[in-house]
Amino acid sequence: MGLRDIPAFFGLNSHHYPATSNPVRENLVNRNGPNTIHKNGFNFSVFTFLGRLMSRKKPDGSTRTEEEDKVYNWLYALARTEKSLAFEYVQATERGLSFKEADRRLKESGPNVPLDYTFPRWWQLLWNAFFHPFNIILIVLSVLSFISSDYPNGCIMLILVFISVSLRFFQEFSSSKAAMKLSEFLKFPVKVQRCAGRVIQTELIVQIDQRDIVPGDIVSIGPGDLFPGDVRLLTSKDLVVSQSSLTGESGTMEKIADIKEDEATPLLELRNICFMGTSVVSGSGTALVVSTGSKTYISTIFSTIGKQKPPDAFERGVRQISYALVGVMLVIVTIIVLSSYYASHDLSQSMLFGISVASALTPQMLPLIVNTNLAKGALAMARDRCIVKSLAAIQNMGVMDILCMDKTGTLTMDRAIMVHHFDSWSLPKEKVLRFAFLNSYFKTELKNPVDDAILAYVYTSGYRFDPSKWRKIDEITFDFIRRRVSVIIETDLNTNNGNNRITDRFMITKGALEEVVKVCCFVEHIDRGVTLPLSLEDYERIIQLGEQLSNDGLRVLGVATKKIKGEHNGVDTTNDEKVESNMVFLGLITFFDPPKESAKQALWRLAEKGVKAKVLTGDSLSLAIKVCKEVGIRTSHVITGPDLELLDHATFHETVKRVTVLARLTPSQKLRVVQSLQTSGNHIVGFLGDGINDSLALDAANVGISVDSGASVAKDIADIILLEKDLNVLAAGVERGRFTYGNTIKYIKMSVIANIGSVLSLLIATLFLPFEPLTPRQLLTQNFMYSVGQIAIPWDKMEEDYVKIPQKWSLKGLLWFLLWNAPVCSICDISTLAFLCFYYGTYSPLETNFFHSAWFTEGLLMQTLIIHLVRTEKIPFIQEVASWPLICSTVVISGIGIAIPFTPIGKVMGLGKLPLSYFGFLVVLFLGYFSVGQMVKRIYILIYKQWL
């Protein structure tokens, strides 16, 4: 954090507004008055910051943020006013800013970049990765181990800390770069009107860098230009703008300067306002820049990208376990150290024994088990052509219960297929198809998927229209004002007199239905072979037919023709309106972006696993409903973005929870939907998107998923990248995520009950015996061997019932699991203690070697075998057997544990040989343990309806 960021940290000038006061803007953007936001500046901001830090409350999405409201109020105020008054709002003139004034404003407002966010330095990320309760526990224990000359144990714990910190630092360092990509697509030169001269001012058109644009500049725009900021149009001529960077849809919108809007119009549909990052498709105009940099719409909606996310439920759970272990450790270790010192009067030995107990209480292998689990899942998903950027995302996929996705390319094939060729009475007619085919065949400029769809339909359906009999004369190309394309073609007619060449010449027009009907004066009755004037009844019937087809999710185009007399040597196409007139309407052709064959199956697989699908799209509601019906998504509850804006807080959450299709959404609305599902619905949400407009939702979702062909910003933000846009890959990923999560939970639950049970047993034995139940070296060796044996857990299998439904982290559930199962371990240990004391008479300090050997062997076998009881709801080894790596690990560690007392290593450790009768006791003990444990398990499942 640099010096210039310190005021921002405390809330002072955090949005970098220009220092020059603009009371007009302040009153427009702050409905409660210009001074309500920064009242009592420093103190208010500090306490607000501390309150937010303590609460860690996640936005619920039901309302817009304060910054969004400011932008909305400002832009709506400008859209509602006359364009001449807009100059007063930004304190500018119709002649443009002077160079001096522009430089002054640039210094005050800063460079015109879409995000004003200071990314954390590498050392800040490293500190965040290091400062974790679990790491602190291990570091403290390692320091105490070194102080007590227990170097091997200290080194092992430091290595585990290094692995954990390195993995987390690498992930956060990579993800923090994501928001930087937003500025890459906004670097371009801009034509600006400036005024120069002291006495006589002259208006000049200069070209400057987009970063130097300031509010009050007048910019000239033409085809291909990007808007350098949010602007209010001053003049426009046939201006058509693409807002795909904000909406994600390929459609265009006509913009008009001489118009006043009202608040009933959705923000992105304002016709006199254009937004930073959108582009001009056709036409030209001039515009007044009203917002730049961090105060633009695109900057406001993307301002959260790159900032640190709050920890997910699993991470919070691990932290809570760490805090709980610290509390238990302080109490139990203190008692054990005091008891040991009271018995031995050797403080250093007692401290070393206490450190060993604390080490035994800590699940040291948790980072290694978790990351091995995740890495294994990532490799498996890579084989499914799926790149995992954030390992934690695999775990989140396992608990994900809602998947939000866009429609285009995810559920559909992202290409057009021709469906119908109707006349104006909705009857299929070959003549309509023939003339549509000739238009697409001879069209040479701006070929698009619709033309390919028509040609493919004709060729694959067996039609023989023989275009070689026709010659192209001219073409009137498509533009976004007329929204139609015309070709002029001719063909020779067969005559009995071979000396006279007679030709038929036609103009064929194809385009948006309403635009084609607009230039028609006649309608052809194809069956009757007559052409009649286009009546009002005909017009209404054609438009109604088009609306009906559109409501069915089809794209509708009109086809018209006009016969040109053959004796004319040429046609003047310089006046499009004159040439494209008095035409004969033939009919309609329809297209559909078909659903993927795999989509319905994949959605069914996801539903089987408890993952509900919601479609969040910027496209029309009718088209979204059509696609969703095709793939099996229920459409009984749907809503549009403008309707969402009208809902209050409670209704918003209830509606988002209920609906399955949300259409005409802006990027910020997608974000709010995701946040509502996370907070109000307490869901784990995945989001699949590939555009810049999806970046907000991708960043906020628990699992952000993009595709290899997506925008660079989307790919950088996403946790998972699909090399193929196939939902079946996600279904497989959900299953792998649940395997990963399940095996991690196995280790956590097993280690917690084993460690707590073992330490409680040590505490009881320490209080009861006149000597330590195990020496520090023996205890650390036992703990190390047990921990190594658990490395095979990531390769274990999960029961089918477990992976069928999402599994969520529950600290309360873990505590109940601990209270029910840890005492079973302690009972077995206490039974061993009683058997050794009363049967073998090992209460005397003279029998410490024998007691240590017996306790060491029983404790190691108990902690090694417990995984088989915990890992399944069924009876272990009978109804359910673990995977072979885990079986091998259990056999090897158990064998080594039994053999050590009989080896020279055991002699060095102070262990002695055990009689055969003791192993007979262990067989009975563990049969009793598994029997009692299974009974407790059945009661627990009966009460809580789950096990893991």
C-alpha cells in the first residue's frame, strides 16, 4: 500500500473524485443531500471500516451498491435533460475545453482507466498466506521443539508450513492479476474538440490517448470507435452501437441524440447515453464525456474484481478447528506438563513431553492431505480437458448446489439452423425458400451465419435451385439502419426466337421482418399465382405471425421481391430507399440456435447430483424460454432484468430463489443474483460464463468457470477453464469434487477424534500413573508413523450415496461427531491401561519399558485402524472395504508398529518385547472397539441422518 493509498484506506477521497466542487453533480448523485456520504469524514470512515472488518458480511445482492446508485442517478439525470443543459452538469461549453483546463482536470481526476484499484504487493499476499492459525500453531510448536532439542519434529512442522504457505501464495498471486486485464481493451486514440487562443478562441479537432480524456470533453465518433467514457450524445446520424461488452449478446442498438429519456427505461437501453467500452457499429456523431475512470458504469460494476474474497465455509471451518485446538491444547497441555513435573520434578522433560502432546493433538498432515486431494482431482479433470487454476475450486464444486449459466454456447450450439419457410399465411412454400437462397448465394459482403444456414438447409434437403442460371447485377449491402440486404439478379428466358434475348431481372430483399414489410406494397398469393395490394389486414397478420414465431424462440426474417423490366440496362442503387420500394412480400424464414445434444443429458446428470441449473442471460426472455424447454429446464417461473429492478429487498430474494430463467440481465444484475443465492439462500454457487460481461458474476461465485475461447478477463478470473464448452465435463467435475471433499472430511473427522481421544487418554494416564505413559520420543514417533499412514486417504473411494447430493461443511456437525466418537477411542485406551495395570501389574515405575511398548503399540494400531470405521456408514471390512492403497498403508504401518519393539530401533527408543498374550488382548480389544463404534455410528446416523 503506497502513501497515496493511506487516505483511501481510512475512507478519505476513496473514490478519487475531482477536487473541483461540482454541486450540480453532488445533488444529482446523492438523493439525501451532497454531504451525507462523508459526514464526519475520518471518524465515521474508520469505525465503518472496523465494523465491516469485524462483521465480514457478504453483500446479499438485493440492492445496488452505493457507487452503483451514484452512477445510475448521474446518468439518468443526464438522459432526462436537454442536451444543451448537459454542459452545465459537467461545467463545460459547446466549444470544448481549453488545453489548460483539460490538463487541470486530468491532474485532479487522474488517468482515464476503468479501475482505480491498488493491487496488493507480493509481500502482502505472502503475509496473508502465512498469517493463518494453523500455520501459527505449527510454527510455535516447531520453535518449542528446537528449544527442547527435538530437531526432527521441528523440521517436519516447518516443512509442512512451507508447503501450505507456498501453495496459498501462488494461488492468490495469480488471481490478483485478473482485474489488470480490464484496462488492456481500453487503449486507443480519440478525436476530441478543444478550443485554443487567448483572445480569439479557435475550435480544434485533436487526437489524444484515451487515458487523457476528462469529463467535459467533446469527442467525435465513427464506425469502429470505442467510447472512451460514459457520454451524453450531442449529435447522431444513423448511429448504431454494440453493447456486447456489457450485455454479452451480439445484438445492436440505435442511439439518438435528440431525445429525452425517463427512469422507466432500463439503464443499458437509454438511447442518448453511451457507455465506456462499447463500440460504434455504423453511423457517426459527437458526444459529451460525462464520466471517466473509476466513475464510469463499467468501472463501477467491475470494481470488485481482484479484491480478496471472504473465506468459504471450508476455510472458515479449518480456522475454527485451529482456534478450538489452540484452546484445548492450552488447557490439556498445561495440565499434563504440571502433572508430569509433579511426578518427575524434571521441568525440561515435562516441557518436552507437553510439546509432544501438543504435536500429537495437531493434525499436522491436514495441508498435505488437502492439497494432495485437490491435486489428484485437478489431474483427473485435466484428463477430461478441464484446466483447474484454483485447487480450492475442486472442493467447492463438490459442495456446489446451484449452477448459473448463460444460454448461448452453453446450452446451445451457438450457430443458426433454418427451421421454416412460410408464406404470409404460415404455409410452407418452396418459392420463399428459393428466393431466400438466391439472396444468400449471391450476397458477397458481410456474410453471416444466417446465410450459411440457408445454404446448408437447401443443399441438405435435396432442393435443386440451380443458381448457375442466374447472374448477379448489383447488391445493396446490409446496414444497421435499414436492417436488410438486397441483391439484383437476372436470368434468361426461353423464347422461340433465338435472335432476341429476353431476361427477367429481380431484386430480392431479405432482412428484419418489420423492415422488409415496410418497403412492400404488395403481397403474393403463391397458391393462386396472383399479387394483390398489401392491405392493413395483411400487414397485421404478417406482424402477428412474426411475433408468434419470435415468442417460440425463433429468429424471424422477411423475404420480398421486385421484378425489374428487362429492357432497363441498369438500376440506380445510389438511393436505397427509392430502389427498395413497391416490393412484393413473399414470406418469412425462421432460424434457431439448437440446443446441444449433450446439454439435456448433462443437466439431468447435474440434477441427479442435487445441482439445480439457472439460466442468466442478456438475451430475450422468449428465446431463453424456448431453449430451456428444449433441454428440460423448467420455465414456470421466469423474470427479466428490468422487472428485477422493481422488486423490494425481501421480494428480490424470494424471486431469485424461485425462478429458473432470468433474461435481459446486465452484468451487475448477474452479480446480484449470485450474491442473493449465496447469502439469502445459503447456496454454494457456480457460474459458467465467457464474456467480459460475466466477469462480475464469475468473480463473486464460489466456483467461476469459463471456456478457452472466452475473453481474457473472464479466463483470468475463472477458477476452472473448460477446453470444450460441454456441461458433461462439469457433471464429472462435480463428482470428482465430492470425492475430494469426502476424503478431506474423512481425514479431518478421523484425525480430530483420534487426536482428541488419544490426548484425553494421555491426560488420564498421566494423572493416574507415577510415570509418563510415553516418552516424548515414543509419542512423536507414534504420531509421525500414524500421520504417514494417512497419506493414502486421497486415493480412497467414496460411497455412491455420498456423491449423490451436495455436502456442506458444518462445524456444529463436527463437534457432535467428536462428542459421540472420541469417547469410544478413550474407552479403549483406558481399557488397555486397566488391563496392563491389573493383569500385568505395570503400575510400578520398574515396568515402564513394558508399559511404554504396550501403550505405543495399542495407540498406533488404534489410530491407524480408526480410518476404516470413520470412512463408511457400513460395517468395515465386511460390507465395505477401503481402496487397496489405504489397505496397504494400514497393513504396512500396523506391521511396522508391531515389529518396532522387537528390533534394535525399539531398544534405542526404550521399548521392550511384548508377550503373545498381549496381542490376544489387542484382538479382543479391537473387535470390541469396532463393535461399540458401529453401534455408536448407527445411533448417530439415526439421530442426525448422516455420517460424514
